[in-house]
Amino acid sequence: MATFVDHLQLLPVPSVGGVRQPDGDHRPGGLGLFTLADRLVERGWTARVEDIGFDREMPELRVAEAYARSIGDAVASAWDRDRFPVLLSRVNYGALGVVDALGSRTGLLWIGPRAEYRRPGLLRRPAVDRTALSLVTGRAERDPFAVEPVRLDASRVVVVDARDVSGSERRALVEDGASIVSPASAEIVAERVAGIDADRWYAHLDLRALAGEAAPAADEGYDDGLDPELAAEIVAEALGDREIGCVGYARYDLNRDVEERTASTLVELIESAVLAAGGRPRPEAVGEAR
């Protein structure tokens, strides 16, 4: 894989349920691409913004595959241009495109409180966002609209937190080979990751896993969620000596932020992950914005 120094490529998935979300002050879709890019530039990073969006309403599974193709192309293109891709997503299914781009030997570090890990029934088809992990591993079938979809063996998946994953879904994850780890210790997560044979890694953080005080713009968060410093430490400790192909942050809307706390948290998380991936900000900017 190519290397990079300070260039980041910010990639958006600003749709929920097949509908693009209102832009507000942090376009597109409240994801804060421009807000976050400005802050990252102040800290010495070159942050490019790629505005991806579909304005025509489509069924959720179909729009998920449209984004998967666009995000997949954008991740591959970012590396072709020596840029590190950062996914910012209103939904968890943005991960599909990343995995499609990085390939079937990708390791997936998934930090989040929920995952409906099941095959959809004839009468009950849960939202695509909630079944993203099932789609990534192939437990749930992707839409025929999918272009060269990648099925990730669940043995390459480490799920951190999972506080609201049901007993049956936990059993299904374990039966398929995935690991479920408490976020109490970064070292334990790192041990699980160390036992996985993967060419590169994708770290995906559902912001609902974070403490509400640190991420008030997260969707349906928890007051007693993860401290962002622990979340950053988990990624850095587990993946710092491995090849990271992309990082992603999902399930938030900066239009609901309070005192810019979520934006500040996101900048710290992104920078920590990019440093773990081997990136370095411009030397003259280090310390100026901190």
C-alpha cells in the first residue's frame, strides 16, 4: 500500500434511510467535513474534502450500495494519490465501501454499542444501518445492485463494546468467528487483534459508544459510554504497528452539537488514529493549534 505524510481525504456518507440529511452549518449532512477540515489544517494536516451524495431518494439497501461503490472508489483513489482516507458517516453501512476497497484480507476493528447480527426474515427486515456487520461478513445478503462486493470472514472482525448486542446475536458473532471484547483495556483489544492474520485494517467507531458529555451530537448515545481518550488508545494500541487502510466515524450530526464538544472530540480521535497509521503533521504547525 502507498504511504502518506500529512494528506488526509475526508469522505462522507450524509444519508439516512435513503434520504440525504440537511446540510446545516457543517456540510454535507451535518458531518462537519468543512469544520473538521479547517481544524485539522490548523493542526498541520492537509485535509481534502470529497462531497459524495445522492439527492434522489432510494430504498435504503439500494442507496447503501450506491455509497459503497462511491466510497470504495474514493478510498482506492485516496491511496493512489498518497492520501489517508477518513470516512465520516451518518450511518454504519458506510463501512461496506471501505471493505470493498481494501479487500477480503482486511481486519475490521468495530467499536460500537449495537449490532443486529442476523439474517433478515421474510416478515422482518431491519434497517440496513443496524445490520451493517451482517452485510460485511455475508451473514446477510447484499443487494443485487452491489458491484464487486467483498465478504469479510468474521474471524477478521473484533467488536469492542457491544453493550446492546443481544445474546443470540453474540452467539452468532462468535459462531462465525468474530471476537467480542470489553473496552475496559486497550491491551486486551490489542491481544485479540494480534491473533488475526490480516493485510491491513479498518477501524470503525460508532460515536454512540462514546460518553454523551464528549459527543452530544451522537445519535442516541450513553452518558456512561467510552471516554474518547480510551477509544483513541484502543485504536492506537491495537493497530499502531499494523497497516491501517482507513478509519471511520459514524452515527452523529454536528448540527446537534453542544459547545462544539463533538467536533473537538472528532478532531482528537482522527488525529490520534492518523498518527497511529504513520501520518505526521507539518513540523512547523505542531503545537501551534494545541
